[in-house]
Amino acid sequence: MDDQGYLRVIDRIKDVINRGGYKIFASEVENVLLDHPSVVEAAVVAKPCPVLGERVHAFVVLRHSVDDGELTSYCAKVLSDYKVPEAFHFLEATLPRNANGKVLKRELRERLTA
């Protein structure tokens, strides 16, 4: 709800990560990652955590080789510290998508728990 009383839907509720009571919109983190010149595709999902409930985990397809430390510091310049992905999973191919081109985050979550 903005200051003028308009309600804006930002993300799907299952794409909202609850990290220790803080709400993190996956799309916000994905947009920051996509601004990095080496990132072609990015998808952010919640990784279950016994202490905080969920942690931020990013799946990334790269154009050029880059390490997770560089991506972490890049995100830390723009995002609050609790929104910065704690882990990255680099994919060789594109992100899994359905016939409409939507990223299958359910499949990415299953990869984390497998």
C-alpha cells in the first residue's frame, strides 16, 4: 500500500522469502542480479533454514565467468544485508521454463532439497 492508498501486487506470495521475519521479494533480488554485466538469467528462491525459516538462494546463468563473492558484493551495494543471496548455484544451461516461458521455481526449489 503506497502513501496514496493504492495497493500494488509486487510478487506472488510463494515467491516472497521470509528470512527471520523480514519479507524479501524474489523479483527485487533477481532484478539486481540481472543488472550485473555477467549475468544472463537469474532466479531467486527460498532455501529452508532451521534457524531463520528461509534463506535467499540464487540460481544464475552467466555470460562470463564470475565467482559468488563478486556477485555477493555487487548485491550488497544495492540491497539491504538480509536480502543479499547467501548462496549461488551456477547453471550451465538456461533456467527451466514452462511452455509460456515462465521460470519453474518449483523445480529449482526441488533441486535445493534433493
